[in-house]
Amino acid sequence: MSSARASASPKVGIVSLGCPKALVDSERILTQLRAEGYVTSPSYDAADVVIVNTCGFIDSAVQESLDAIGEAMAENGKVIVTGCLGAKKETILEQFPDVLSISGPQDYASVMTAVHKAVPPKHDPRFDLLPAPGIKLTPKHYAYLKISEGCNHKCSFCIIPSMRGKLASRKVDEVLREAERLAKAGVKELLVISQDTSAYGADLKYAGGVWREQEYQSSMLDLCKGLSELGIWVRLHYVYPYPHVDEIIPLMAERKILPYLDIPFQHGSPTVLKRMKRPAFAENTLRRLEAWRKICPDITIRSTFIVGFPGETDAEFEELLGWLKEAKIDRAGCFVYSPVEGATANLLPNAVPAEVAQARLKKFMQTQARISKAKLKKKIGSVIEVMVDEIDDEGIVTGRSWADAPEIDGKVYLSSDEPLKPGQIVRAEVVQADAHDLNAEVLD
């Protein structure tokens, strides 16, 4: 063993890929490792073993995960694989038969067993009675809060249920206690995540819990009410447009939770949505958006879409563009359909030619860019709240408004006469805007 690896405490490196839900899994693994006396390593060379938490949702994510495993094998040689791609064990073993262990998502026990075998802890974890505080891979001022795992839907382009199982919600009091611990630790923003946030608690039916001497039900509404009492920003991700989501909008209008919804609409044509087997595909989403905006006029809606889905006709694509122009959502990401091994959509006829799909993607993004630019331009002269995220080496300060989730939405570039720090919330006047970002001057 090299001198870099000789240490009183065994060192574990981790590579975390994929969505925020996988990031939470990585945080839990690291928290358990630290409780058992392990320390994290920032480099392959210094690590006694490397964990690669993979993604396996689409082909590009599979390749990224395989590349990461290959790099870890080449640089270190002792590699434990977990995460969504772990559900496809043969795919990994074909290229890397010498990995130490392969496990699927949330299989923390298998990961820990593999780590113990590769590099035993310096003490017996069964007798460690002092719980370690949780490790966060995000900045100190915001954190992801996973409220459930798995999904009950059978979308034809998705294989998440086969990887992560059916919906398994956490009990409401357990979630609220974790949220409270994060708030007390200095977190200023909670990003609520799951595969389907709007389905939260459906599997628990009417199970409740007590938190802060009040009783809450394991439902989306009660969870949001509880989170609203923490006095910090609460942002909802991966919400399907079910009718019961209407109950959450008044909380946003009252600023108890952020007026922001991340809703994966995926398409605007009912016939395409039906082939996608999307839940709530028959709901009149335009009418629902209109109703939400009447209750909460400044609600921000972001979404993701797929173009080039099997059988998508010119008329259906134009229907999507028409929906987009009428909906006028604030932010949108779009992807060209990509076959996923094991997805039922692979069997659908009339594949869209790649060049046609790419042309549709370009047209979609141009349309949304015009909408986003017009909406951001209207904010010039307004005063907004901004959470400071980062100050770079050149002194450039960037933050986010209520309308911006980290890493996926735009930024607010701040100018200030006073020094600022990450996690600080300031009031600022918007002075400039483009299709993605804002420039603002701090008022106080």
C-alpha cells in the first residue's frame, strides 16, 4: 500500500452520478461510513476503495456510469458499484468482471458489507453508540429531502419501477423530523424530491404521525403544511398535475412554501401522452395552469418534455408547440426520445428519424427560449428575494430567486456595496434579463 493510503482511518472515495435522488443515497452511504470511522477521500490514489453510485435511466446515463466505473477501475482498482445501473448486473460484469460488488439502488446494507470486506473499519460498528451528523454533498445552505422511493406508474419510456420498485413513502413525522434537523443545521432551502411527489402517502393510506405536538397525516398537503412551519424555502419537484395538487397552491399564494412547481408534462398532445402511458394524461393541464395562476399569479412552472417519441406525427408535434405557447411555462428542458433497455416503448411502431427528432428539438427550444425571455424581461424593475449561492475567485456573486432551482434553472448575478456570503437571502432590484438569467442590484 502506498504512503498516501496509509492512514489511521480507512478512506473511501465516492463518485455519485444521476439525479438528486441518487445524491441523497450517496449522502446516506457516506453518513453511515463516517459513523463507522471511515473518512472520505478526494482522490482515487488516496482511497482504499471507491464506490460508484450509478444511473441507468437512459443510454447516455448508462454509458456515463460505465465510463465512471472504468475510470475508477483504472485509477484505483478496488471498486464497489451501486445505484440504478446495479439492477443490470450483467451489463457491468461484461465490461468489468473484477468489480468487488454490485448492488441496486437503496441497497445500503450490500454496500456496507462490501466496504467492510474490502477495508475493515478500525472499530466494531455494532458498538458505535454515537450517531454521526449526516453528510451533505450539496452546499451547506440547501439540501434535498427525499420523501419516498419508487413509483407505481408504468410509463412506456421508463424503467424506474423495475429499478427502484413500487412507491414506498416515508412516514410524515419521520420526514418532518429530518427537515427540522436540516433547518437547525443551517439549511435555508429544502428541495423536496421523489419519483412522484404528488403520490406521496398514497401507499400509507391514512397513516399519521405527531411532530411538534401536532398530528399530521401522510399526505402531500399535510407534509407541505408541516414543512411550511420551518420558516425556510421549500421547493417541490417531480409533481404530477393531479387534481389534489390544487390544494397546495394556496400555501404558495400565502408564501408558506415557494410558488414553484417542477412538473414533468413530457408532451402536450393527448395521443402521444396516451402512448407514453403517462398518469393524468387526460387532465386538462392548460385549464389547471390557468386556475393555479388565478390563485397564485407569480407561480413558477418548470417542466421537461420528450420529442421524437415513437409515432409522433408532424401534427402531434405542432400540437405540443401550440400547448407550449398557450401554457407559457417559465422553464423547460427537452430531450430527444432515446430507447431504454426494458422499456415497453421500444416495441411501438413508426420510429421518428433522428434528423427529424433533432429538428423538432431545436424548434421546441427556440419556442421556449422566446417565452422564457419575455417572462424574464417583465421582471426588470421588480424587487425579488435572492439566495446567494456562490462568490467566485473574481468576486462575481451568483444566486437564485424563488423561480430558480439549483443546477437546472437560471441564475441571478448580483451587484452589492456590501460583502455577501452563501446562504444569505437579500432583496434586489432586477436591472437586466436574457432568456435564462437575471442581473440585479442588492437593496439591503
